[in-house]
Amino acid sequence: MPITAPAITSAILVANPSLAGPAWIQTATAIGIAVQTWAVTPANVVLVGSVSGAVGGGVVTGKFLMSPAPLPVSAAVAGAGLVGVQSSQVALAVGGGVGSSINASANYLGASVGAVGVDFSKVVFANPATLIALLVSNFSAQSIVGPAAAQLAVGLGNGIAAMVATGGGTGVAAGAAGPSPGTGVTRSSLF
């Protein structure tokens, strides 16, 4: 199952049912769209892994998981200058919702060089700058504008990227195999 904006939005809304109203639904929708677009763009989230098995090369696929703890989002939102009670509730809902949604649906796909077999991959790069830009753009599309919207985008972008950076996964590299044991490297992105 691929990462989808509606699933992320729904998970954010479920993460804290006490947050309600049209503005919150618009905010969660904007976040869901931005995170989905960001996560599946190969340059934004990069995984590198180690594969062992038989000498060869091919395609690697695997299941992606990250720490579901929303603490990086709370800390980043506070670091962006949003420290009220509502800000904390929003940060926890977004962190919890994004974490649970991505853990439920995210996989990775890439190339294996040097070997085919069992793969262990880890996120080596999660770009917060592109996520912040996507959040600002999607907030604007939902008529959420102003200095607080920009601060929220910075906090959420940095926090979500930090959460994703904790991730990794296990998978299988499949392809043409040679006659001897081998180890290799993989480079993947989320889908």
C-alpha cells in the first residue's frame, strides 16, 4: 500500500479528536498533501543499505518503519516559536498521525549493487527545506496564511523530517545472482 495524502490526513485527525473545526481539517489536509508529496519524491528521503547473499545486482524492495514518537515535532514547533497549548496539541497530533500513517503504509524501492539477498536500510537524508516549502504552499492553497502559518510550516517541516530520519527497514534485493557469496549496497526511496 503506498503512502497517500488522505491516509495521512485521517491519521492526523484521529490522533487528537479534541482538535476540531474547519480550520483544523484544512490544516490537516494541507499537511497530508505536503507530507505525501515530499515523502515519495526520491531526492527528499534517501535510504542506504547493506545487502548480503549472492554476488549480483538488481532491485531492492522493503518495508519502511520509523520511530512513531512525536517528540521531534513538538520540539521543532516550540523551536520555531509556537509554544501555546494549542501548538503543543497540534504538534503531537501531527507527529503521531504522520508516524502511524507512514508506518502503516510506507515501503522502499531502489537499486542493489554488488549482491542480491537480504537488505537492511537506514535513512541517511531527510530534507526539511523541501517539506517546509511544500507545507507553506499547501497551507496557502487551504487559505492558511500569515506569520503563524510560516512558523508552523518551519516547525512541522523540521520535526517531521527529524522523525523520518529515524527510519529504516528490511527488504530483499532480487536480480541476477552469481555463483559466489557477496555483499553490496542499496540506495532507495520511499513509496
